[in-house]
Amino acid sequence: MSIKKLGPEELLALDKFSVDEGHPHILVDKSICATCTAQVCLVVCPARCYRLKDDAVNFEYAGCLECGTCRVMCTGKGVTSWNYPRATFGVTFRCS
Amino acid sequence: MAEDKFDAIVVGAGPAGSACAYTLAKQGKNVLLLERGNAAGNKNVSGGRLYTYALELLEPGMYKRAPLQRKIIREQIMLLNERGATTVDYFNPGFGEEVPQSYSVVRAELDEWFAGEVESHGATVASGVLVDELIEENGKIVGIRSGDDEMRADIVVAADGVNSLLGQKAGLFPDVTAHAVGLGVKETIELPDSLISARFGVKDDEGAARVAIGCTDGISGGAFLYTNKGSVSIGIVFNLVQAAKQKRQVQDIFQDFKMHPAIQPLIEGGTSVEYGAHLVPELGYSGIPKRLHREGFLVVGDAAQFGINTGLIIRGMDLAIVSGLAAAQAILKSTKPSETGELYTKQLEALLLTANERAYENFHNIFEISRIFNAYPKLANEAMQFLFTVDGKVPKPMLKGLLGVLRKNATFGQLAADGWKAYRSL
């Protein structure tokens, strides 16, 4: 194996996730995000759960690392609810 | 479901929660330790290095049983520019003698072991349990709710980490703000021990800890590198306020650091096995909430924002353990519920946690000097380049050359201002 620059999908593929289908632990109101000019989530989310799709902020909770950055940094209040995933779901770190 | 009543419920099986539950269980208390991960450590990420004194405080010799990685005897500081690196390498085998000062750790292993220790003293450890709510009666916290289950105790200890939703629910403090926390990102890279030891100049049970600046696109923050057994932890901690003011994704900045010509050879041949992220309390003493207790409720560890970061020394887990111990001692000493909180404050002082935090009270102000993260690492490398370049041409006089490098990167006014700010912070 050689060390190389890893893209967002490659980085998340290293981790073990158990996705709570249909139960997002973070709620994002896209209509609020549409009016947000800062959109800092795009830059600071270390899992890149927030990305632009057709010029709109799109949120995908499946690869969330549960760090809390978006909750702390969301200036536009588009993150309307932030919780940890229900027990047994979410990311499992095995060697960090 | 039938109600259970415990002497104490500890929420979160990280170092703070486990230290608290361990001490209580050892003294015969009926303790419930709850962990939202499927096993303790599953949700936790840290650099990480543990300063051993904290485990010694909890129980002398305990560190010998712990799954620690390498004892850190090499401290390295790296100043990076685009392609170059100037490294200060401090080797002190004394740090590894008697009770070694610090060890690199892998949280999945450490936390699971720690929870096991708690269990061995008769506590109930329940993993895969997310605490949703606190139960409050007559102005006192009397238990927790998880789904449809209610569990009650004389005291609830919140060791639920930097985001401490429970501390907020108890009304003790508002949510953390952007300037109070840093964002740490980290990759774990497996590498044979023989390569790690050779590349970092240590024996197989010894390790190096490295911090690096000049690799964050000018954002206040720094990188870290810890040698473990069979792996290397590499990452960056970013100031979030500044990260939000620029346009590059933090992941990209981190990956570029990993591929820096002075870093990549250290991990070459390795295998990336995990990527994690976590918030880090950044403000030290001034970031600690004024209220860490109310009747029936104590806050410990990251949840209380205990942290010390001097850029060279990064402490969190040791303070977590000390605070967990302080909470347990307060609970054990307390003769009535209303005095436990004040006793906790006193124990934090008695165990010197408060004094340690105060000693670095203004230190975080130093990280507002933006040139530390860009201009000064550049300056160091350009000065080195000037000093070491031999190309057959007539070299500039030494002083003139160095002054030229200096002026290119900072004015004397800036140097004086930064020097004054640094002086005031120290």
C-alpha cells in the first residue's frame, strides 16, 4: 500500500457505519439553507455531509462522524435539530 | 419497565466517566455506567496522548495494566512551508523512566479496557444506551431516561463529552460556541513497528509525538503525529472561526498535510485504516462553564470543557480522569445531596486541576497571532535555506541575508506587536 491523498468517499469508506435508515439524527431545513449566504458547513464538516447539489446545500447524514461541528458552526440556523444517532447506530471507531 | 435505583449513574464511558465510576465502584457504591457506543471507545477520537500521572492518581500502578501504546520520549516541533520543514527534536529518555510521563493511546482499546476495570469492581456497565433526557423532580436531577426506560440515582454524572447535551439540558450552560472549540480530524495509518521505530528514531516500546505548524493554509491550528504500536495517528486541529472564513474544505487541507514532502515519507508503505473527527475544548480556563453542578448532577471531562493546549502540550484525557476522580471523591465525602456540588469544586482544586487550568489562563490568546501559522514557519525555512545554500555564487553577508528573509515575511512593527502579545499571553 502506498500513502495517497484520499477523497471524501475514500476516507469515509475506511470507517464502519450502521445507518439508521429513515431516522436522521440531524435535521436540516433546506429552505433556510437556501437563504444562507455563509454556508460554512460546506467547508467545515469533516465528513463532507454538506455539499452543493444543483446550487443548493444537500445534507446526507449517513457518513456523519458525530463531531458536532455543524451544530456549532451553522450561522444560518438551517440545522434545526442535532442529536446523536439512536443507540447502536452511527459511526463505530475501532482504532482511533 | 421496572425502575432501578443506583447510588450513581455515570453517562459516558470515556476517561472521565470511567475514572469516576471506577472510584465509586471500588468504594462499594452501586454504579451504573452508560455508554452510547456499542462498546466504550467506539464513539471516541483523540490525538492521542495520555499523561500518566492521572492514572497514577486514580490508582498507583494502574497504568501497567492499561493497553497503552508507546511511551513518549521524543518531542518534535515542525515548522513547515510549502515543501520544506524545520524540525526541533527533543530527545529525553528520562521521560520514559520510572513511571513514564506519557503514552500514545488508541481510544478504542483504552476506553474498552477502562470500562472493563469499572465492571470488575462490580459496577453495571451498559453499552449501546443513549441517554435522551434527565429526570428532574423538585428542582433536583434524580435520574435519566433512555427511550422508554427510566433509571434513577442519587446523583447523575455527565461525562458525555465536548458537546454535552446533558449539561445543556440540565440548564447549566448554553451550547458551545465556535470560538470555544477546535475541530480535530485524524487518520490512523497502520505501519509495521520496525518502520515506525526506525523512522522516528526510537526503540519498539518508545515513541515520538510531533506537532507541526505552517500546514493549515494560515488557519490558526496545527498538526499532530503520534506513534502507536503498529500504527501512526496523524491529524490537524483547526480553529473553526478561521476555517469558516476561508474557502478550502478542511479535509483537503488535512490531506495536503499528509502528502507534504516532509511528512509523507514517515507514513509511506502504511495503510489508512480509519478517519475520524472530534471537537476539542480550546479556551482552557476561560472556557470552563461557571456552573458545573446542581443538586443531583455533576459535569466532568470534556463536557466541562477541561483542556489545556499550549501548542506543545495538548491535554484533555488526563484532566478528564482527574475530574472524574474529583467527582467521585466529592460523592463519597458528601453527607447530604446539597453539598456534593461544592465538594466537587473543592476536589477539583485539591487535585490541582483548577490550578493547572489557571496556569495557562491567557495562553490561548497566543493563537490569535496569525503569523505563527504562516509567516513565521516560512521565515524559519527561508532562513534555513539561506544558511545552508551553497551554489558557488558570492553569498550575501550573513546578517544582511537573514535580515532580508526576516523583512520578506514580517515587518519589525509586526514582530514587536506579536512579541508583545506573546509576552502578555505567557
